[in-house]
Amino acid sequence: MDETAGRTRRRGKELLDAIYAAAVDEVAAVGIGRLTMDGIARRAATARTTLYRRWPDPVELLLDALRELHPLEAPTPGADDLRGDLITSLRLMVEWGFSPAGRAVMALLTDPARDPAIVEALYERVFDSRGGTFTQTVLRHYAERGHLDPALLTPVVVDIGEALITKRILDTGTVDDDYLEAIVDQALLPAVGLGPAAPSPAEVNRPEKGRPGETRGTLDG
Amino acid sequence: MDETAGRTRRRGKELLDAIYAAAVDEVAAVGIGRLTMDGIARRAATARTTLYRRWPDPVELLLDALRELHPLEAPTPGADDLRGDLITSLRLMVEWGFSPAGRAVMALLTDPARDPAIVEALYERVFDSRGGTFTQTVLRHYAERGHLDPALLTPVVVDIGEALITKRILDTGTVDDDYLEAIVDQALLPAVGLGPAAPSPAEVNRPEKGRPGETRGTLDG
DNA sequence: AAACTTAGATACAGGGTTGTATCTAAAAAT
DNA sequence: ATTTTTAGATACAACCCTGTATCTAAGTTT
């Protein structure tokens, strides 16, 4: 950003943060398959040498970057609004999913040539600090308070919200609030026995923005 | 396959099919980011020249390959077994998802550097022959016969099964039949008002293979 | 102020991909 | 049988990425 760049020289945390940001931005831009030391170095405005001094390859660098970029807020369930808290937690996930870090994780997980060890490392380094899916935090909270049956919180059920959002991102690249509400009302709440299981038609039959039949879902077949 | 290869020379459909298969296999193996004319040519045992005569770049080739590799069976709902037909349709999707073609589509959709125009082309060339998601075909069938409320078949609901499977593939790389049953029982049927909405605990509390809490889901945060 | 550490710049050989050009011979068309 | 088409092979320069080595000067430590 300096007109007279190269005059100052970054070190320590300042430099590392720039490299981490560059790595995450780069993979979000070009994908895992085209992630190179060269690309990261250029984006971080540093020399490749500097990177090779610390990491053997781009993926190792990226994993460190993801570990260090901890933000990854946990939803904080409130008083007595299951529906609202679920929507909030899903919104949190959407925000993270569209962040460079979220896109980087996506890229890592969807790489056909992905090494299982890499995925393993990803979980150990990035996710192990958290306690479960976004919605799971909320659902458990309300289950503990007797608002819903804990036996219903199966692996499938606690994944419903995250799965629908993941697929939506793959399909359209965007997720708006209406869709989050629809997920909660039409999929999540029914699954935990707090339907609209057999709802009032007026409440349910407004799919997204009007027209049904415009699903166009990924992997529709 | 011939010991004395190069003796015979492929043409027309025979050659094209070999190229298409090679493209789809190659992207499934190395990912979209590393898909090259060179790699496809080597895998198809042909000359790069032959590819450049027909396609300007690997992605265009791949899109043609996916269009030409039509298999992509539609579920055929049976008599009176909604649950069974749903499971069958999901199994169909899983099979397709693990096929080279399915993996290729996945790779295209999850490429961070994906061009929206490419995704658009993908739908036009590949999916437009089908009428909706795998489960949607089944759900509509039973809705038309009065087994469930058509108003419940929102875009979210018809995507639940496919979304959970997609995420499961991303997370673990495998989907077994128990999981398909769990999806239908714990997510899909409740969403169409045919619960176990408040189920008998014995039926529900067997998440996958025993231990709950082993979710380790993608994008768990 | 002197010594040390290390970011940044440059260079290099080795390897892979690109897109084009050229040649040959096999397969199809006449 | 002759002509036309085109798959397959080879070659090429241009470009990018890889690791490594080397040098300098900025920033830190003493």
C-alpha cells in the first residue's frame, strides 16, 4: 500500500499475519489445485524464500493459517427463543462460510486429490476447539432445558441446517435470510418434534421468493 | 489395452468416448484445478493435438463429457412404500455421487475459481433432462396420490436428503445404508408431516453405528 | 555501536503445461 | 484404386512453479 514500498520490512507477527491472510485469500481465489508458494508469496508481497524457510509446501502453510485465524464464533443461545437462536446460528455459519477462511476449508474438503491426513489435520488444528455444529450448540442448549427431547438430537438432525446451507452455497453461491428461516421452519423444527409438521398452508407455501419449481439444486440428477 | 497399441487407430464415437471417460476420470483424480489437456490426453492415450482440434480448454471438454455421459437414472417410485422409495432414491444419488461423473460435477461446483457461466452451462447441459432432485421425484409421486400435503414440498424440503448426503460425502467420503435410513426417518419424513416427529426412543436413538457424538461434520465450526 | 538475525531480492536448473506447427499413416469416402 | 480426412507422434518456444543458493540491508538484540 505504501508508494515507497520496500522501505519498511515486516517481521514476526506482522509478517506472519500477512502471509496467513494471503494464503487464505489465494486458495479462495484459485482453489486448492492451483495453490502455490509462488501465488501466496506474490499476494503477501514477500519473497518465496521467506515461505520456504517456514513451510515445506502450500498446504502445510494453509493449515497453519487456518489454525491461526481462529475467529469462528460460537453461537450464544439466548433466553427462550429456539427458532430465533437457530436462525442466528445458521447466519453465523453462512458468514463464516463466505469468509476467506470458510472458503479455504471448503476447498480443502472438496479437493478430489485430498489426503485424508490433511482433513484429519484440518479438524485437529481448526475445529477441535469447538463443540459441534453451529445448530448443535443451540439445540443442546434447549434440550438441556427440557424444551425438546434430547434423544432426537442424532447426528443426522444436528447436521440438517449445516447440510442445507452447504448445498445452497454450492448451488447458488448465496444464502439469504429467508432461506435460513425456511430451513428452520421446514426442516429443523419438524425434525425435533416442534413442527410445523402439518402446518398452516399460508405459513409454508412461500418457498423462497415466490415461484416454486425453481429449485435447480446441485446434484439434482 | 492392446499389446501392439498404435496399430489400430480410433475414430468418431469410439475415440470420443475414450476422451470423455478420460476427462471425467482425470478430474475425479486430480481435481478441477489440476485438470489439464495434457493429463486428459495421457489418460486417453491420445495426442494433445487431437483434443485441441475440438476444445479450447479442459473445462469445455469436461462439460461436453458430462453431457454425453447421460446415465443418471431417475428413481421409479413403486406402489405404496414412501419410506422405501425415498431410501432407494437416495441410494441412487449416492451411487451417482461416487461415480466419476458425480465426482466431476462435485469438483466443478466446489471450485472456488468457478465461473458462474460454467455452473450455468453445467445445469443446462447435464441436469435439464431431469425433473428435480432424486427425492423430489418420489415425494411428488406420493403427494399426487394424496399421501402427503403437496404444499410441504418446498425447495428446502425436497433438498433435505440430497443436502445431507452431499455433506456426508464431503465429511467422511462414505455413506452407508444405515445413514440413508436415518436421513429418511429423522429428517425427511418429519418434514413432510409423516414423522417420527415424537418417535419411540428405541427407533430413533441409534444414530449411526453406536456412538453418538462422533459426528465430526464438515463446516462444524 | 557492534553483532546477530532474517526479510526481501535475484538467479538458476529442472520439470510441467500451453498452444501451435508439421509430418505420417490409418481409416473413410469417392 | 484414388482421394480426403484426421488420429497420432514429435517438436517447439513461451510461460509458470519448484527448491535451492546467494547477497543485501533492515530490524533486533547485546
